[in-house]
Amino acid sequence: MSRCSFCDASPVQWHHVCGRPSPSAPYFNEIVIALCGRCHSREHTVLRRLGLEWLADGSDPLAHELARLALLCKRLADEDDSWHVGAGSLREVQQLTLRAVEVLA
């Protein structure tokens, strides 16, 4: 069983790292990470505070996805612990990164 990537608690919920444009829209991708209910709620509070919970009108979706991914990477690096990611998530991170490289090239 997976454990929370921040506090090692269980059970966990799968947090969609890059989110989605709006509450009723499909997720941008399937990059997920294991978070307990408390840490999942706290993660969404941080995203809201930083204006990253939903895609703002006129914003670039790729920049939004990358900002959310970078924020989580920083927070996990600060924890200095192992990540508990969902199956296929690392492949999705690779694909997102390659999309960004194409756009920036």
C-alpha cells in the first residue's frame, strides 16, 4: 500500500499534480502522487494561495502544468524523502518535460 509522500501516513488519496483547467474539466495528465487526506487538503490550500489551483483565463496550460510540477518537486525536495507516485506517473512527467522542450526550442 502506498503511503503519503509528505508524512508517510496512510490511507492515501491520489493527487493529480498538474491538475485540470476547471473543476469539471478532465485532468491535464495522469501524473499522480500519494497524499493522505490532511496533506492533500493542505496541498490544495497552497495551490489556491499561489493562484495555481485552476488555470486562469488566458493562461498557457503548459506553463500552468510545469509550475504545479515544479512547486511539488520543490516541496518534496524540502522533505528529503522518497516519492510515492502512481503507476505511469514518471512516464507522464517525461512526456510533459519533452512537450515543454519542444515548445521552448
